[in-house]
Amino acid sequence: MKIYSRSKIFLCTSLLYFTSSLFAAEPNVNYKLYGFIRNDFYYNSRQNVEAQDGLFSIIPKPKEQNSLGEDKNATANAEMLSIATRLGIDFTSSTVFDAKTTGKIECDFSGFSTNYYVVRLRQAYLKLNWKRTELLIGQTWHPLFTCVSPTIPSLNTGAPFQPFNRSPQIRLKKLLGAGFSLTMAATYQMQYMSQGPNGSSVSYMKNAIIPDLFASIENTTGNVTVGAGCDTKTIKVNHQRITSVSTAAFGQYGTKSLQIKAKMLYGQNMSDHQMIGGYGACNTDAKYKEATYTNFNTLSSWVNVVYGTKIQVGIFGGLSQNLGTNKDLLADAGGKFIAYGNGFYQTSQDLLDRLYRISPHVSYNARNIKLGLECELTSGKYGTIRADGRVNNAYTVNNHRLLATISYIF
């Protein structure tokens, strides 16, 4: 144990020395440390599909009876965590290829599963900026997230109504004039993955070879930004390829004291963006004698209004509706449908058909300290899945969530 500890100390010291030597060797590289120390307390009235030990809440779980006939998911929970603490470095250097060069490395301490001591990579990219063109290469937010995103205290930033995904990518943004800009991107998956027979995995997109392709156009005039985008994704399960198409329309109005934002998205198989939906088995392939698949279609929208500067008050409202599948689903020998994604439970055949959220919030900003309080109602309507991807015998479950957060920002 002592030898292992000394080895770690030696490696860390060597890394720090090597990094400082790099900066010393390149005087044109400047860097700035940023981040925050964040502590969160939350209370849920119900068990939820979640990440980071509940700090990232997604959807309430359906009813599930125990041996006494009681709903075992109708159980409250509470927790306090500091794992959202974040650390980043922004780099700037001399001109390369006649472009301003910058870079970013950003991490937090959320780790994976319950291994909170593991430092997690959030962003790592380089960026080249010319007069009217920007080229980004590396891991950062998916363009479906960055076009417009809510301002709320919760770490989920509006998921599952708002796409939430960071991925390795090549992204090009071109200024067209008159306030218009065109964005194009090709992304692959890393931390935010598609689901399938082997669980969540990057292998489905990796085996399909084709990256996720995105394009959008937007216009900014004064305080108003509006735009629309389209995203296509292809994954491969066994020998079968499934291509999904998603479109988004978004807009925002912003001044120093008022923000009004909205987004509407028609999506297929968006589970890698923490949204509801996925895909299901619809037929049997004649050659390989294996399932072929059809996408679940989902319509999702949200509105966010925030007013104030030092004291900010706001409200977030979101709605997601499952629209079913384009082809009828195929039942297995036991009469059960097979599907993969968020909001479907294979054993019980429960499917989330509709979801809405209302969350008022207030924040207080005092120099480096930020306090936040959010009350959230998330209501889901579950039912038994049908062949068309909709539900029968729908019932409602609600989760009341209280979040309090304090951050020291540097």
C-alpha cells in the first residue's frame, strides 16, 4: 500500500512538472483556470430513473407492486452531494493557419455509477477561428443542446425535454451575413450512448461506421435568436441498421434582466440525449433470421422564462408525447414486445406515453456565491404497450422534487 501511494505521488509530481515545462517552453500559450465548488441537496417524493445517485433526475418510475400489493416505487428519498463540482482550463495561443487558436479541458467529479472519486471528462477540444468561420474538433456539447438551452438550477438542464449530450465531434460554423449562420457537425458517441440488446453501448454507432450528422441555420437580430436544425443518426444492431431523423426549432429573447427561451423537437430514437423513446423489433429478417427495427417517434417542447440579475426568478415548463412507431411491433414467443430506450420496461411491458414538468425556481447571486432553489413537479402517464407503440390502460405517476444548491464560482 505504501509503495502504491508513493508511486501515485511520483506520477502526479511528474505530470505536474511535465505540464509546467510545456507551458514554460511555449510562452505564447496562455491559460485560465475556472470552475465552481457546488453542493446540492434534493428530495424526491418518488423513485426515479436517474444518474449520478439522483443528482441528475430524468423521469419518475412506473408503478411496481411488491408482495403486499403496494407500489414499491412510491418511496421518497433525499441526498446531499458535492460531485457536481467542476474544474476547467481555457487555453489561448498564437495564430495558426491565420486563425485564432483556443482550447478547453473540463472535468467534474461525477465519475461513473457510484465511483465518485473518478474524475470525469466533460469537454476537451481545440478551436480555430477565422473572420467568418469557426472549426471545433473534440468533445463538447452536441449541437442539439447548444442551439438554445434552459437557465435553471437543476443539473439536468431540462432533460428529458431538452436534449442533453456531450460527444466527440467535428463542428463547422459559418457566418453568412445579415445575422445568419450555418452550423454543420459530425459526432460519435462516448458517454451518452444508444441502447440495445447489450445495454447502453457505443458499439451500435461504432459498428454502423456512419457518424451522427447535424445541420442548422439560425438568425440573430438584436436580442432575438431563431433557428432550425436537423439531425440524422444510424446505429447497427447485429446485421440491422436503424436510421433516425430528428428536427428542432428554437428561439430566444435575451436582455440583461429578462430571458425567454423555447424549443420544439420531433425526434426518433433519442435515448442517447436522455430523452424518452427508442426503437423496437418490428419484423424478422429473411436472411439472418433476426429482428429488424422501427423507431419510436416523440414530440417534445419546453419554455423557460427567467427575470432578474442579482435575484433571478423563473419557471420551466416541458411536455413530451410519444407518437408511437411507423411499423407495428413484433411480439416474441411469450407475447411480449421487444423495445429499447428510455421509458420502456420489458418485464412489465409498461411504456411512458406522456410526460410533463413544471418547475418554478429562484436564484441569488452574490459575487462568487450562487444560491438556487427549485420546486419541480414531473408527471408521467404510463400504460401497457400496444403493437403501434402507444399504450392501453394509462395511469399517472407524479414526482415532487425539491432542489437546493450552493456554488462558489471562480
